[in-house]
Amino acid sequence: MRAIFAARPHVVVGPLPLFGHYAVFEVTRIVPSRRQPLAQARSSIERQLAGEQQRQTLARFISAWRARWIAKTDCQPQDVMQKCRQYHGPLAPEGQLDFS
């Protein structure tokens, strides 16, 4: 890892062992780091935290709602499926929700 940050621009470096493989790379551009004062970053951080809390709350609600209604759902013997109380087979993953 140290070689990556020590590499000079426009010089091919490698092969280097990287995550179990070997890599050859060239640094084409160096972007200086920037620091943002906390006062400027605060609103962005608050939005991110609020969004994450909303996603977690919605996921917990959906999980509880599904568990409650699956427990109340009776199916005919020929119609038993994953969303029925009588189903005891392996659970297939349901579609992911996009919270963005």
C-alpha cells in the first residue's frame, strides 16, 4: 500500500502484490486533499444521518409488518407458499427496496 502513495506521477509502478493479486499502475493525476470546516459540513452530515435513520426505521417497520401478516395468513394446502403461515421451507430473498 505504501508504494501506491509514494508513486510519482506518469511513472508505471509494479507489479505489486495487492489483495492477493498483482497490480501494475500509473498515477496520472494528484488531487490535493481538501478539508471542510465542521460548520460547513454539519448540514450534509445531519442529512446523511437522518436519511440513514429513516432507512433503518422503514426496514424495521417492513420486517415487523411482514412477520405480523405472514403469521395471520392461512393458505389452502395446495397453495402454500413463502408468504403463508404454514410454509416451512427455505426462505428466498425478496426484492431489495431502493430507499434513495
